[in-house]
Amino acid sequence: MTPFNIPPIDQNAQALARRRWDNLTKPLGSLGVLEDLGIRVAGMTGSPTPTIRRKVIFTVAADHGVALEGVSAYPQEVTAQMVANFLKGGAAINVLARHAGAEVMVVDAGVAGPSAAMDGLIVSKIRPGTGNFAREPAMDRSEAEQVIESGIRTFQKIHRKEPVDLVGLGDMGIGNTTASAALTALLTGSPVAEVTGRGTGVTDQILLNKIRVIELALSRHRPNPEDPIDCLTKVGGLEIGFLAGIALAAAQARVPVVLDGFITSAAGLLACRLAPALPGYLIASHRSVEPGHGILLRAMRLQPLLDLQMRLGEGTGAALSFFLIEASLKLLSEMATFSEAGVSEKGQ
Amino acid sequence: MTPFNIPPIDQNAQALARRRWDNLTKPLGSLGVLEDLGIRVAGMTGSPTPTIRRKVIFTVAADHGVALEGVSAYPQEVTAQMVANFLKGGAAINVLARHAGAEVMVVDAGVAGPSAAMDGLIVSKIRPGTGNFAREPAMDRSEAEQVIESGIRTFQKIHRKEPVDLVGLGDMGIGNTTASAALTALLTGSPVAEVTGRGTGVTDQILLNKIRVIELALSRHRPNPEDPIDCLTKVGGLEIGFLAGIALAAAQARVPVVLDGFITSAAGLLACRLAPALPGYLIASHRSVEPGHGILLRAMRLQPLLDLQMRLGEGTGAALSFFLIEASLKLLSEMATFSEAGVSEKGQ
């Protein structure tokens, strides 16, 4: 695989942003998390007053062979149906991206069956869904490498055509919380039962089955937790690999990457294991209801901006957080300083 | 004072909104807090799919005689200086309101000295700042009634001219966390030390003095906690009374009212004591760092949408939450249903 040269965070831009916050007409530190966020983005982009023009959310879809084990409340065909819904603009991510002024790029990274013959779909189908990892590895090692490379190349191509200033990651795939829980258990060393949740809303019985399926798969395939490609190969997902690639390519180009919920954060942690400098470029948009999500965020030392008890995916949390990220940067750039506004500074 | 006829929440609109959420192309309940929010706004407005056109944030400024007791880190003249900053568009609230597509209405409800001779200022100065409640009541009872009435009439006039769909409350006033802490202690029966915080960022010593000043004022003036007007009279603030009036008038017109932080929530609880149906029309935008804020929100049974460790006021938290409120309503109105999109519903 291509080596990942992720540039170091720009400490100088961070120091300048920090100094600017302290000169703006507000009590010191009173914008809380928004101040930290502005400083972080300054470090990512290398500008003390970053500006955001083009915002893109990648909603990456793929199917999961493990869905055959009855781990989801929805039938597998919903993945393809939702891809069509994304392309028609009727899904939650379409509404929220419009509201946030962001583009949605819909990717078929391995949906079962033929790709939707619809305008706007990015087709990068290495295989039509993963193998059922209850029985066989999810994919071959070469496929795992290939799907990450596809994510990288897709981002690079889009960014070369017209620079992207903010990237959001989104996912769709019936069964993908099962793959994400398996990866989370592996990459963080957590018990499967602690990182496995109800996904789209399964019953107690299905949840127990889901945990059992993951435990069996891990003991059958014995993925090497020190080898992220091996983890992706054996229990991963095609959208997860593709999203990891997007994150790596965006960070390489100094573009902030906004995680959504559980699936995109599993992709994020996988990518961090491939490039240890990556967390500096990641922003956690929200805390999902999925129990494994908090564990992934802690592993990346990220604090989510929102906690709205959401568990939808698609990039919906990322889209909501775009507004907050832009708010932070606009405050940093547009607020008057004490001297510009003729406001007295703190007395004591 | 005028009686407050706040209409009951529309249960039918709420039921229709709830049913619509369940038919949209997403797992049941997966939009979490945004679903509850949409249902609440449906009940307030009486429409199952409410739309927001005109958004207004009222940033209401006034001075506090108690600032003479050294309870703030900033000198009193900052109130008037910040009013000028609001009118020039350089403050945090201006940046965030522009970002959220909202208007900022700046009100001088009792700033010390002459009002700024600047376009756009709404002057409603019953008196130039409150009395120092360490020594004398903050205002007369008739002034307290008058300032609430001014808030009511100001909202009604603006709403009559061009209907407002979403109201945010904001505040500015050196010393106003001291008045708000006094009101919070009174209206919730909490110990002064538990509801008093560092405001704009005072030292330990000033914080102890602030607590002492409030305790002395409460024992000197003995405001009747069952009589909200008496509380406002003795230890309140002019912006607090005005903001209470705006909240009452907006709810009367079925317009959702978004609280900001500690000061606007003290105004909110004061207004709730005047009109017990008011909480149904209130939305808590964020949880402020001020320790009394959570106590006020619990008294109104409100859950904040955001927790960004902010403590700025001006309406900044309200402006940030406007994006989430609109996101909820756009999702409710614009998402495709399962049948429209041809997506299979939940199997189990």
C-alpha cells in the first residue's frame, strides 16, 4: 500500500489562533469547546483563521455477508434501496447536507447486486458485499488493500478537481454495526459484549445472537489486532475500508475529517492504526447511542461535539456538526478585537 | 399586569408529527433528540410540519447597580461598549446570528448613561441601570411590572409587523450573573453558594464576595419567593424582566422561545412563575458552565441541546441551537417516507 505521509499539525498556526481568541470581544475562554475547535482546525489547515468553502460528505454504502446471520432488524435489500433514496435526495443525510450547505457524494463500495443506474453515484465496487464472516473471511487481503486505496484515490481525484475544505464521513450498510463491533473489539481489546449494540434497533434476542456471531468469527479467523489490514480482511466491511482511505487522503491534504457515529469511527480508528498522526485531523461530530462508539472515541482521544442520542449513520451527525465547526471558524475570523471595538479588557 | 393567556400545546399536531417521524426512511427513533424536538415544536406552533422563516434573537442589555460591589471581572462601562459592538456587528452574537440566518434585535433596557445614538437600537430604558441591591432594592415594583410589559409590547409590535417564527433570548449586562444567581436561589430554593458561579471569570476571592453580597441582599430585602414580581423588584435586573416579557408574548403567539444560558434561563423561570403553561414553549439551547444554570433548567424540566462549555451570553447558545431546531423541522418536512422511497420497513 502507498505510505501515508500525514503532515504534522501546524503549531504556529495554533498559537496564532489561540492568541486571536484571547483578543476577541468576549471573556477569556467563554466560547469553550468552540475555541478549542478553532485552534485544532488552525493546526490542521495551517491557517490561523481557516475558512471553509467546499464541504463534502461521503456517504459510502456496502453490503455485509454477515447480514445472513440475522443480526439486523432490516433486510439486506435496504442498503440498495437507501442508495437510491440518497441519489433522489430523500434521506436524512440529504436534508441535513442541504441545510449545512454541503455536497453529498454517494459511493457504492460494494452493495450486493448491480449498482444503481442513477446519476451521481460513485461506483467503486471491488466485490458485491463482503463474505459472511461467520463462515469465511469478509474479503481477501488484496481486496482490503484495494478498497482503502480506492477511498484514497477517490478523495484525491475530487479534491484535485476542486479543493475540499471539510470532509464528513457517512455510511450505509445493513449489518455494518456487526462488522464495526468486531473491529472495535479487536482494535481496542474490549470484550465483544461491551462494544456491541442494537444497531437499527434489534431485540434482546437478536443482540445476543449478534454478540455470539462476532465472538465466533473472532475465534475462527483470529485476526491479528496489530495488523489493521488483517482485521479489515477478516471481519471488516467494504465501506469501512473505503472510509478509512478517504480519511487518510484528506488528512494528507490537510483537510479536517469529521467522523459520524460508530461505523465511521471504526473506519477512523482503523486508519489511525495505519497512520498514527491521523487523530490530529479528526473531529468527532457526535456521540452515538451505540455502546462501542464511546470506546472508539476514547481510543482516538476525541471528544464529540454533540450528544443528541442519534443512531442513524449516513453522515447525519457529521452534517450537523459542520455548522458548529463553521461557527467556530467564523467567530475566530469575524469577531472584533477589544481594541477594534473600543471595549475595555478584564480588570481583575 | 396583563393576564397571560398562553394557549395549550396542540396535542393533535404532536401526534401527527410523531406518526410522520415513524414513517420516514430511517430506523424508528434513530434521530433521537431531534425527533422529540420536532414533536415539541409541532405542539407549540400547532403545525405537524412547522416551517421557520423569520428568526430573531433579542439581545437585551442593562446595567446592574450591584456591579459597584466588585462582583465582575469587567468594569461597568463594558455593557454600553458591548451594545455599540452589537450594533456594529462585531460581537459573537452577530457572527453566529449571521451564520444561523437570524436577525439580532439589540435592546437597551436600562444601560447606565445615555443610550447609544446608533441605528437599530431599540431603546426601552425604564431607568439607567438597577439600584445596588446590596443596599437598596434593584427597582420599584411598578418599574418591575413596567419592564416586563415593555418586553411584551416590544415583541408584539415586531411580530405584528412581520411574523416571527423562532425567538432566541440573549443578554448583556456587567453584574447580571449576580442578579441571576439571586433569582435562582429564590425561585428554586437553592443555597446561594450552589447557584453562584464565576460569571465572566472572577477569582476565588471575588466569587466568595459575590456569594456574600447575594446572601446579604436576600436577608436584607426578604423577597417573597411566591411573588415573582417581588423577586424581580428586589434583586432582579432590567434585561431579565424585559426578557421574561418577550418569552411571555412569544408563547402567547405560539412562537417557540429559545433560552440561552444562565441569565435568560433566570428570566425564563421568572416568566414560568407568572404563566405556568410557559415551559411548553421553551427550548433550552445549551448548558452553560454557570453552576446555577442546570438548576434552572431542571426547575423548568428542560434538557439542553448543546453542551459546549460556553459562558458568554448575548444569545450565542440560542443562535447555535437554531441550526439544530431547523434541522429537526426540515427532516420532519423534507425526508421521504418508506412508501415514497420504496424502502422496505423493519422486518423484526
